[in-house]
Amino acid sequence: MAVNGDAGVGNMNGDSMGVQKKKELITRNLQEVLGEDRLENMLKERDIKIYWGTATTGKPHVAYFVPMSKVADFLRAGCEVTILFADVHAYLDNMKAPWELLALRTTYYEEAIKAMLMSIDVPLDKLKFVKGSEYQFTKEFTMDVYRLSSLITEHDARKAGAEVVKQVDHPLLSGLLYPGLQALDEEYLKCDAQFGGVDQRKIFTFSEKYLPQLGYAKRIHLMNPMVPGLAGGKMSSSEVESKIDLLDSPEDVKKKLKKAFCEPGNVKDNGVLSFVKHVLYPIFGDKEAFKVERNAENGGNIEFPKYEALEESFAKEEIHPADLKAAVVNYINRLLAPIRQRFQTSKELQELTKKAYPDPSKMVKEDFLGPHKLDIRVGKVVEVEKHPDADSLYIEKIDVGEAEPRTIVSGLANFVPIEEMKNRLVVVLCNLKPAKLKGIMSAGMVLCASKEDPKDVEPLHPPTGSKAGDRVLVESYEDGTPDDVLNPKKKIWEKLQVELKVNPEGKAQWEGNDLLAPAGLVTSKRLSSVPIR
């Protein structure tokens, strides 16, 4: 059933609150507010308009209750709240979300967020959803992007994105544009304030500096603290053990919470406690005390009306991590029960879920052009010599787990000393059609990170512990069968190669999915944010 109640500030109607009560509700549990005086003055005149943005890529998970608990506060304080689905940013973010899926995923996000807010009995009459693509392709927005780019220095753009954009020696232009695009969202959504994590602070101060130079108002900025995930770091939709899906069964919730990082006495880097503070107390705390159920021999049940008392008790090791986790499991299942019911009783929502997040293994068919068609293996260079007719080429004998080593010609002579090639583990594409290179038949390709200006090439690194012949698969496409030989007339390799890249962290990926050997990730040590060729 939904979480309901009548008492406390959490259930007051925004119209019946005074200015101080509204301000208290808007700002509680925030780490910082920029423009607090303007917030109070504006509240004396009218309710404010707030926006929060999210990229529609991975499925929303239980950590979304952290921003949603604040969205709930905003709505209960009478604010008008706009949730921006950053579909354009989602597409450009390493091309993780195929464009044709974005409309479905945006719809899924909207339904999931509505279900989350309804599960905690939040009025939705002042909530609206906007897609970035609805205005970011307009003539006016495009002109403002150009106007803004004429004002911003490269130093300021890099500094503004320092906490949210991977910092590399040669950054992508998109990373430098990102802070300006987010700043313009404030004007085009006609908001009074933007809400986000404290990791967005430099983007917020950047916005306050540059929007007035375009003739636009300076906005208020509301910042949540960064809440650690259940594994101890940032909770991410890509970390399976750190993520509790909104539709997970009670049994799965219990299983995942059991693995959560919750060190006895540790209150600093404790994702379980942080979830209690930033989600459970704001949602339940006005109506009931937080209850930890224990056996009589362990002290019996105990209740904590205030979070500070729970934290103090845990710091003194009066509350065992297992008991805290068991309590959190109960509360999370109370939150998720109405969401599960909403999706389980609607065929339309079940169908939407399948279409927005299809099972990758079921997508892998013989006629589906995907990375499962590539026969990529770990190889060991057992012999290497310079090509007699080309100074830039090596002729290598590479063991790829077959009866005899393969002869492969590669253009690495100008980039890797011959001594470093001997006995080296490399990553080899094994199902290209053999072809002559300067008179030598080559039966494969050594895959490399490749940079154009200045020219640099680095063979990809298999993980430590790899051996010749180990298959290298693409995450989410593990079930496919590679072609015996890639048909050159169909340009299969050429079409798939354009999505092979090294990401900013040095991980080899295809469309944002990691290249995996049995021993771990395939990486590049020196080069990042470059194509793989």
C-alpha cells in the first residue's frame, strides 16, 4: 500500500504553509543553497519554479528516491517542479542509449517517477515532464549556444565541468559545451531554481556568472549532498550489486542489501545509513519513528524518532549492521510495493519495460548486426620481425589458441619497440578475411587505441591473468556466435568498428559496453577517449 499519513510538515498543503515552513521544507537535508536570500524573498511573493534533470539511459533504481524525496519536499511546499529528461545528452553520452530507444525510455522514466512519488503520497498537480529535444533543437536555443560560446573561455568551461566531466589532456568538445548547455536549460525551462547534487556546484556558479551576460536572470541553486551507494561508492545503474531495481522482488531486495557495505561503527562512508537519512527519514520520519527489530537476546526492538539518535547508536556499535540492514529492507519493500503493483497489474507498463530495456541476449540473432559477430581473442606474440619491404610494419606470429600461431601484419613498428612486442599479450580480431599486406598474407588484426593528432597507437591490453585463446566478448552481447569470416562485401567490420572506442577511464568499449575477457576488462594504459582500430 502507499505510504500515507496526516501529521507533520510532510503532509501539509503548500497553500496552507507560511514562508518559513516552505523554506524549511525546500532546504532540509540540502548541503548548500546558492541564493538563499533570493529564495526567501521570492517565497514571500509566490511559490517558486524548480527544475531537476536526468539523462534517460539506465533504468531508474532505488537511489532515485534520494532526489525524489527532495522533489516530494518541493511539491509539498507548493513549488512547481519540472523534471527534464535530457534525451539529447543521453544520446551523446558515449552513445549509450540508441536513439530509437530514447522515446521509450523517456516514457518509462516518466511512469517510474510518477509511481515513486505516488508511492509516498505526493500530489502531482504541480509536476510536469519536459524532454530536452523539445527545445534544444530550436533556432533560439542554438543561437544562444553560439552566443554563450563567444563569451566562455576554455579554462572556465573545463573548470565548470571538472566534477561531472572526465578530465583528460585532450577533452572532447562535447564535455566543454556541457556546462553551457545545462546553464541554458534554466532559461528555457523558465525556472527560478535548479536542483542537483553538490557535484554540480561548479556548473551552477558558471551559470550564475554567464546567464546574466546573455541578459537572463541568475537562478537559485539547491544542492543535495553526494550519497554513497550501497557498495560504498556512488550508487549506479551499471553496478548490479549496488543497484536495487524499482521492480525487484522482496527476496532480491534482501539479497542485495545483505551484500551492502555497512561497516560496524562507520557512519562516514555508509550507504545504508545515508539512504536512511536522505530517503527514509524525510519520507517516513514525520509519521513514525524508525524501527529496528531485534531478537530479545540482542536487546529487543528499538525506535529512533530522530536520525541523529540512530547514527549515534550505530557509531557506538549499539546497533549491529545486520539489524540495520534488516530494518532498511522492510522500509524499501514498503516503498517499492505500490510501484511493483502498478507495473505488475498493467500490461501496457510491462510491455513498455520490455521494449525500453530489451534483454540484450534476446536481441542477438543471426541477422542482427552486433558485436557478437566479431571473433576477438587474446593473443600472445611468439615471434616478431620488421617487414622487409615496409619500415612501418611488423610481421608477427601470434598464438590465438589454435594449433599453429597466425601470421599477422600490423603497423606498429613506429609506435612500439620490437623488444616490447616480443611475448606481449595483445587483443586480436581473428575473423577478418585473410589479405596480403605488402606481399605477406595477414590472418587477423591487432586491435589498438589510435590517436590522430599527434599520431599515436597503443595495442589494447588484456587483463592480468589472461592467456592466449581467451575469448573477448562485449558486455550484454555474450550469447552471440561470431561469424566464421566477416563478409567484406557487407562491410560488417567497418560498420561495427565505428562504435569501438576507449572511454575517458581507459576502458575498451563498444557503444558504451565493456570489452570483457575471462580475467577482466580490456583497457588502454596511455590513450583515452579515442577510437579502436
